[in-house]
Amino acid sequence: MNKLEEVFKNKKAFIPFVVADDPNFDETVANVLTLADNGADIIELGIPFSDPVADGPIIQKADLRAFSAGVNTDVVFDIVEKIRESTQVPIIFLTYTNIVYKYGYENFCRKCSELNISGLVIPDLPLEEQDELREISDSYDISLIQLIAPTSGKRVAKIASQAKGFIYMVSSIGVTGKREDFSNELGSTIEEIRKVTNVPIAIGFGIHSVQQAKDLSQIADGIIIGSAVVEVINKGENLAKYSQLISSAI
């Protein structure tokens, strides 16, 4: 069993998202450790990018704060190295193709392996263009996590058949950010996925409340929360309490 799939073996997983270096190096390390100590099962760490096509205004602003702090890919690796002094909580990167390509697929995956990074979420890398990176990431036992959206249609089975780690089920059309309603197709799409794979399914995009996490966890294996966590951090609210509430609800 894949090391990420192992996380889902006996429970529903809470996967909070943090933008690396927002607002700075030390606070990112502290926030990840706080989440790991308060119910997070996997941490999704975002590598800031200048053209984050999947991200809405809250995460875009966090990226800008990280740029102001001087973030780059090596700084993100340094942040993970510091985190690893205190915890081996599973970490995945949310990043974009250009960042990985520029660093070099081999160099990037080798560094990820050294830091025990478990997976990569790359929203702008379609299935048909993943072969080169997948071959390398597989060699380092790093899962290339597949995204499936309500608009994936006939591609659902094809994408799901290539999934490792977990499937990132996008809750609704559009970019990240708080939502009150989600796609009516979520349940049927998840049923379709489960016909072709046993890889766990985690729902992300728009989830922010405890009730939403509780409700959506009834049809999925995990809940991913990004913008709401970024906002809790930015407003200086109680991150530990928020993480505990979500973790307890799912």
C-alpha cells in the first residue's frame, strides 16, 4: 500500500493547506507543527507561483506575502527541512509545472525524497503530459496526485486509473476560495471513481466550516481545506482550535 494511502487506512483524513513562507519562514514552520499536533493527517504545502491558475484571491494574496518574504523553491525545501526536525507528518506539495520543470524533474524529486515529501499536486499538468515526471516521481516513491473535477466527464475513469496516494476531488467549478454550495455532481462522480479504483478520495476547494467538513466527509475519505486555513493564519486566529474542530468533525 502506498504511504499516503496508508494514512486513510483506518480513518478519514484532514488535509489542511498552508502557503510556504506566508508570512515568513519561522511562522510557516510553526503553523505546520501546530496543524500536525492538532489533528492534521497530511499537510499540503503550497509553493508560491506567479500564475496560480487554480487559486483564488485569498491564496493569491498569501503568495504575494510569501514573495515579499523572499520565497523561492530552495527556501520551501529549507522550510520542510526545518519542519522535519520536529515531525514526520506526511507532507505533499501543491505546485505548478513550471516550478518543477525549472528546478529539473530529477533534482526536484530527489530533494523531495530526501525530505520525505509524499506527493505532488500540480493543477496545470494534465494527465496526458505527466509521463516524464511520473516515471521519475515513481522511482522516488512520490505520488503524483490526480485532480478530478465535476467537469472531467468522460475522462474520470481514465484519470482515476492512474491515481496514486489519493484523488483530489475538486468540489465545484472555479478557483479556490470559500463556498456555501458545491457541485450536485459530487456524489455521482465519486461513485464513478470508486468503480475503477480503490485509491482514497479527498474533497477540496471551498470547504471552510465544520458542518461542511462533516457533511462532505460522509461521501469521501478525506477533506482538504486551503483558503480558510490561510485566512485563519492571516487573521491571527486560533489555528490549533480550528484544526481540532475540523479533525473531530470528519
